[in-house]
Amino acid sequence: MKDSRAFIERLSGLAHLSAELKEELAFNLVAEQYRSHQVIHAAGQVETRFWYIAEGLVRTYDFDLSGREQTFAFFRHQDLLFSFEGYWKEKSNHYIEVLETSMLVSLSYEHLHALLTRFPEMQDLVKIFVRQYLHQERYRHHLLTLTAKERYLHLRKSRPELFRHVSVRLLATYLHITRESLSRLMGRD
């Protein structure tokens, strides 16, 4: 299956994988097609798998105390969606929504743990997943230290493709500004 091969190639680009591990991964990967605006994980549940975005666009989000959506991250083609909560089998505090028709390839955390005991190189991959997760969190926290205009300009420069694929409303929830403020900033650009 093409998408599973792409996932394995992505992992191989991160760390050396033995032929046996690649074979085992190919056997355990599951290709999943989702429609636009489908929520594939809800807060309060345990995430059972992590995903490779073969095609499409996905976001993670939650609601603040006043009930407003807060988008944490966007994931696009070739991104890996890994979470500490899922890895540690803990309930998560976020939702995962597919924003456009998407093809995802998943590996269950149960299989990931089993592979860790059999293939030492999986430990290198998990370290990379954790590092990427931490990098995303640091980036998100850094954005929050900036002014609204600086957040907008930074996102515009670092992830311009989001402005072609994501609604102004969702971008505003990511940038922690109102939709009207974001529209004004975009209008000046």
C-alpha cells in the first residue's frame, strides 16, 4: 500500500530502520480515509494510535474556560501526529479534527510498545517523536509571547500554506486573536 510505504519512508528518513522492522511496520499500519470536518478523537478519551498525514489537513484543539475553541496545532502532508498522552495511555485534553478530506496512516500505541521491546531502533524513533512534540509545544508557547501582529507575521512567514487551506476563524483560534482582528491584519498585508 502506497501510503504505508510513504509512512515507512518518512520514519526511515528520521532513523535507520532494519528490514525486519520495516516489514513489521508494514503489517501493522492501517490506512484510514476521513471526510472533511470529521472529529477523529475527543477530549477525555485515550488516544490509541498515532498518525502519519499521507494527504490532507488535521488540527488539534480544545475549549477554554469560556467555551471558545483554541487550536493547538495544524498537521499537513508528511507530518506525524504523536502525543504523550496516547503513548502513556492517559486521557487527552484535546480533540483531533480532519479539516479536509484526508488519508492518514496509523500505528497503534500498543503496537509501538511491542515494537520497542523487539527493535532497539524504535527507541531512537520515539526520542525523535518526543523531540518533535516538544518543539511544537515550544513554538506554540513562543507565539503566545508575541503581540497579535507579531504572531500573525510569524505564522504568515513560517507557515504560509495555512492561509490557503485554513479558515480565518480557525487561524484566529490558533493565534489567540479575534477573527475580526485577523481579518484586519490580513487586509493590511
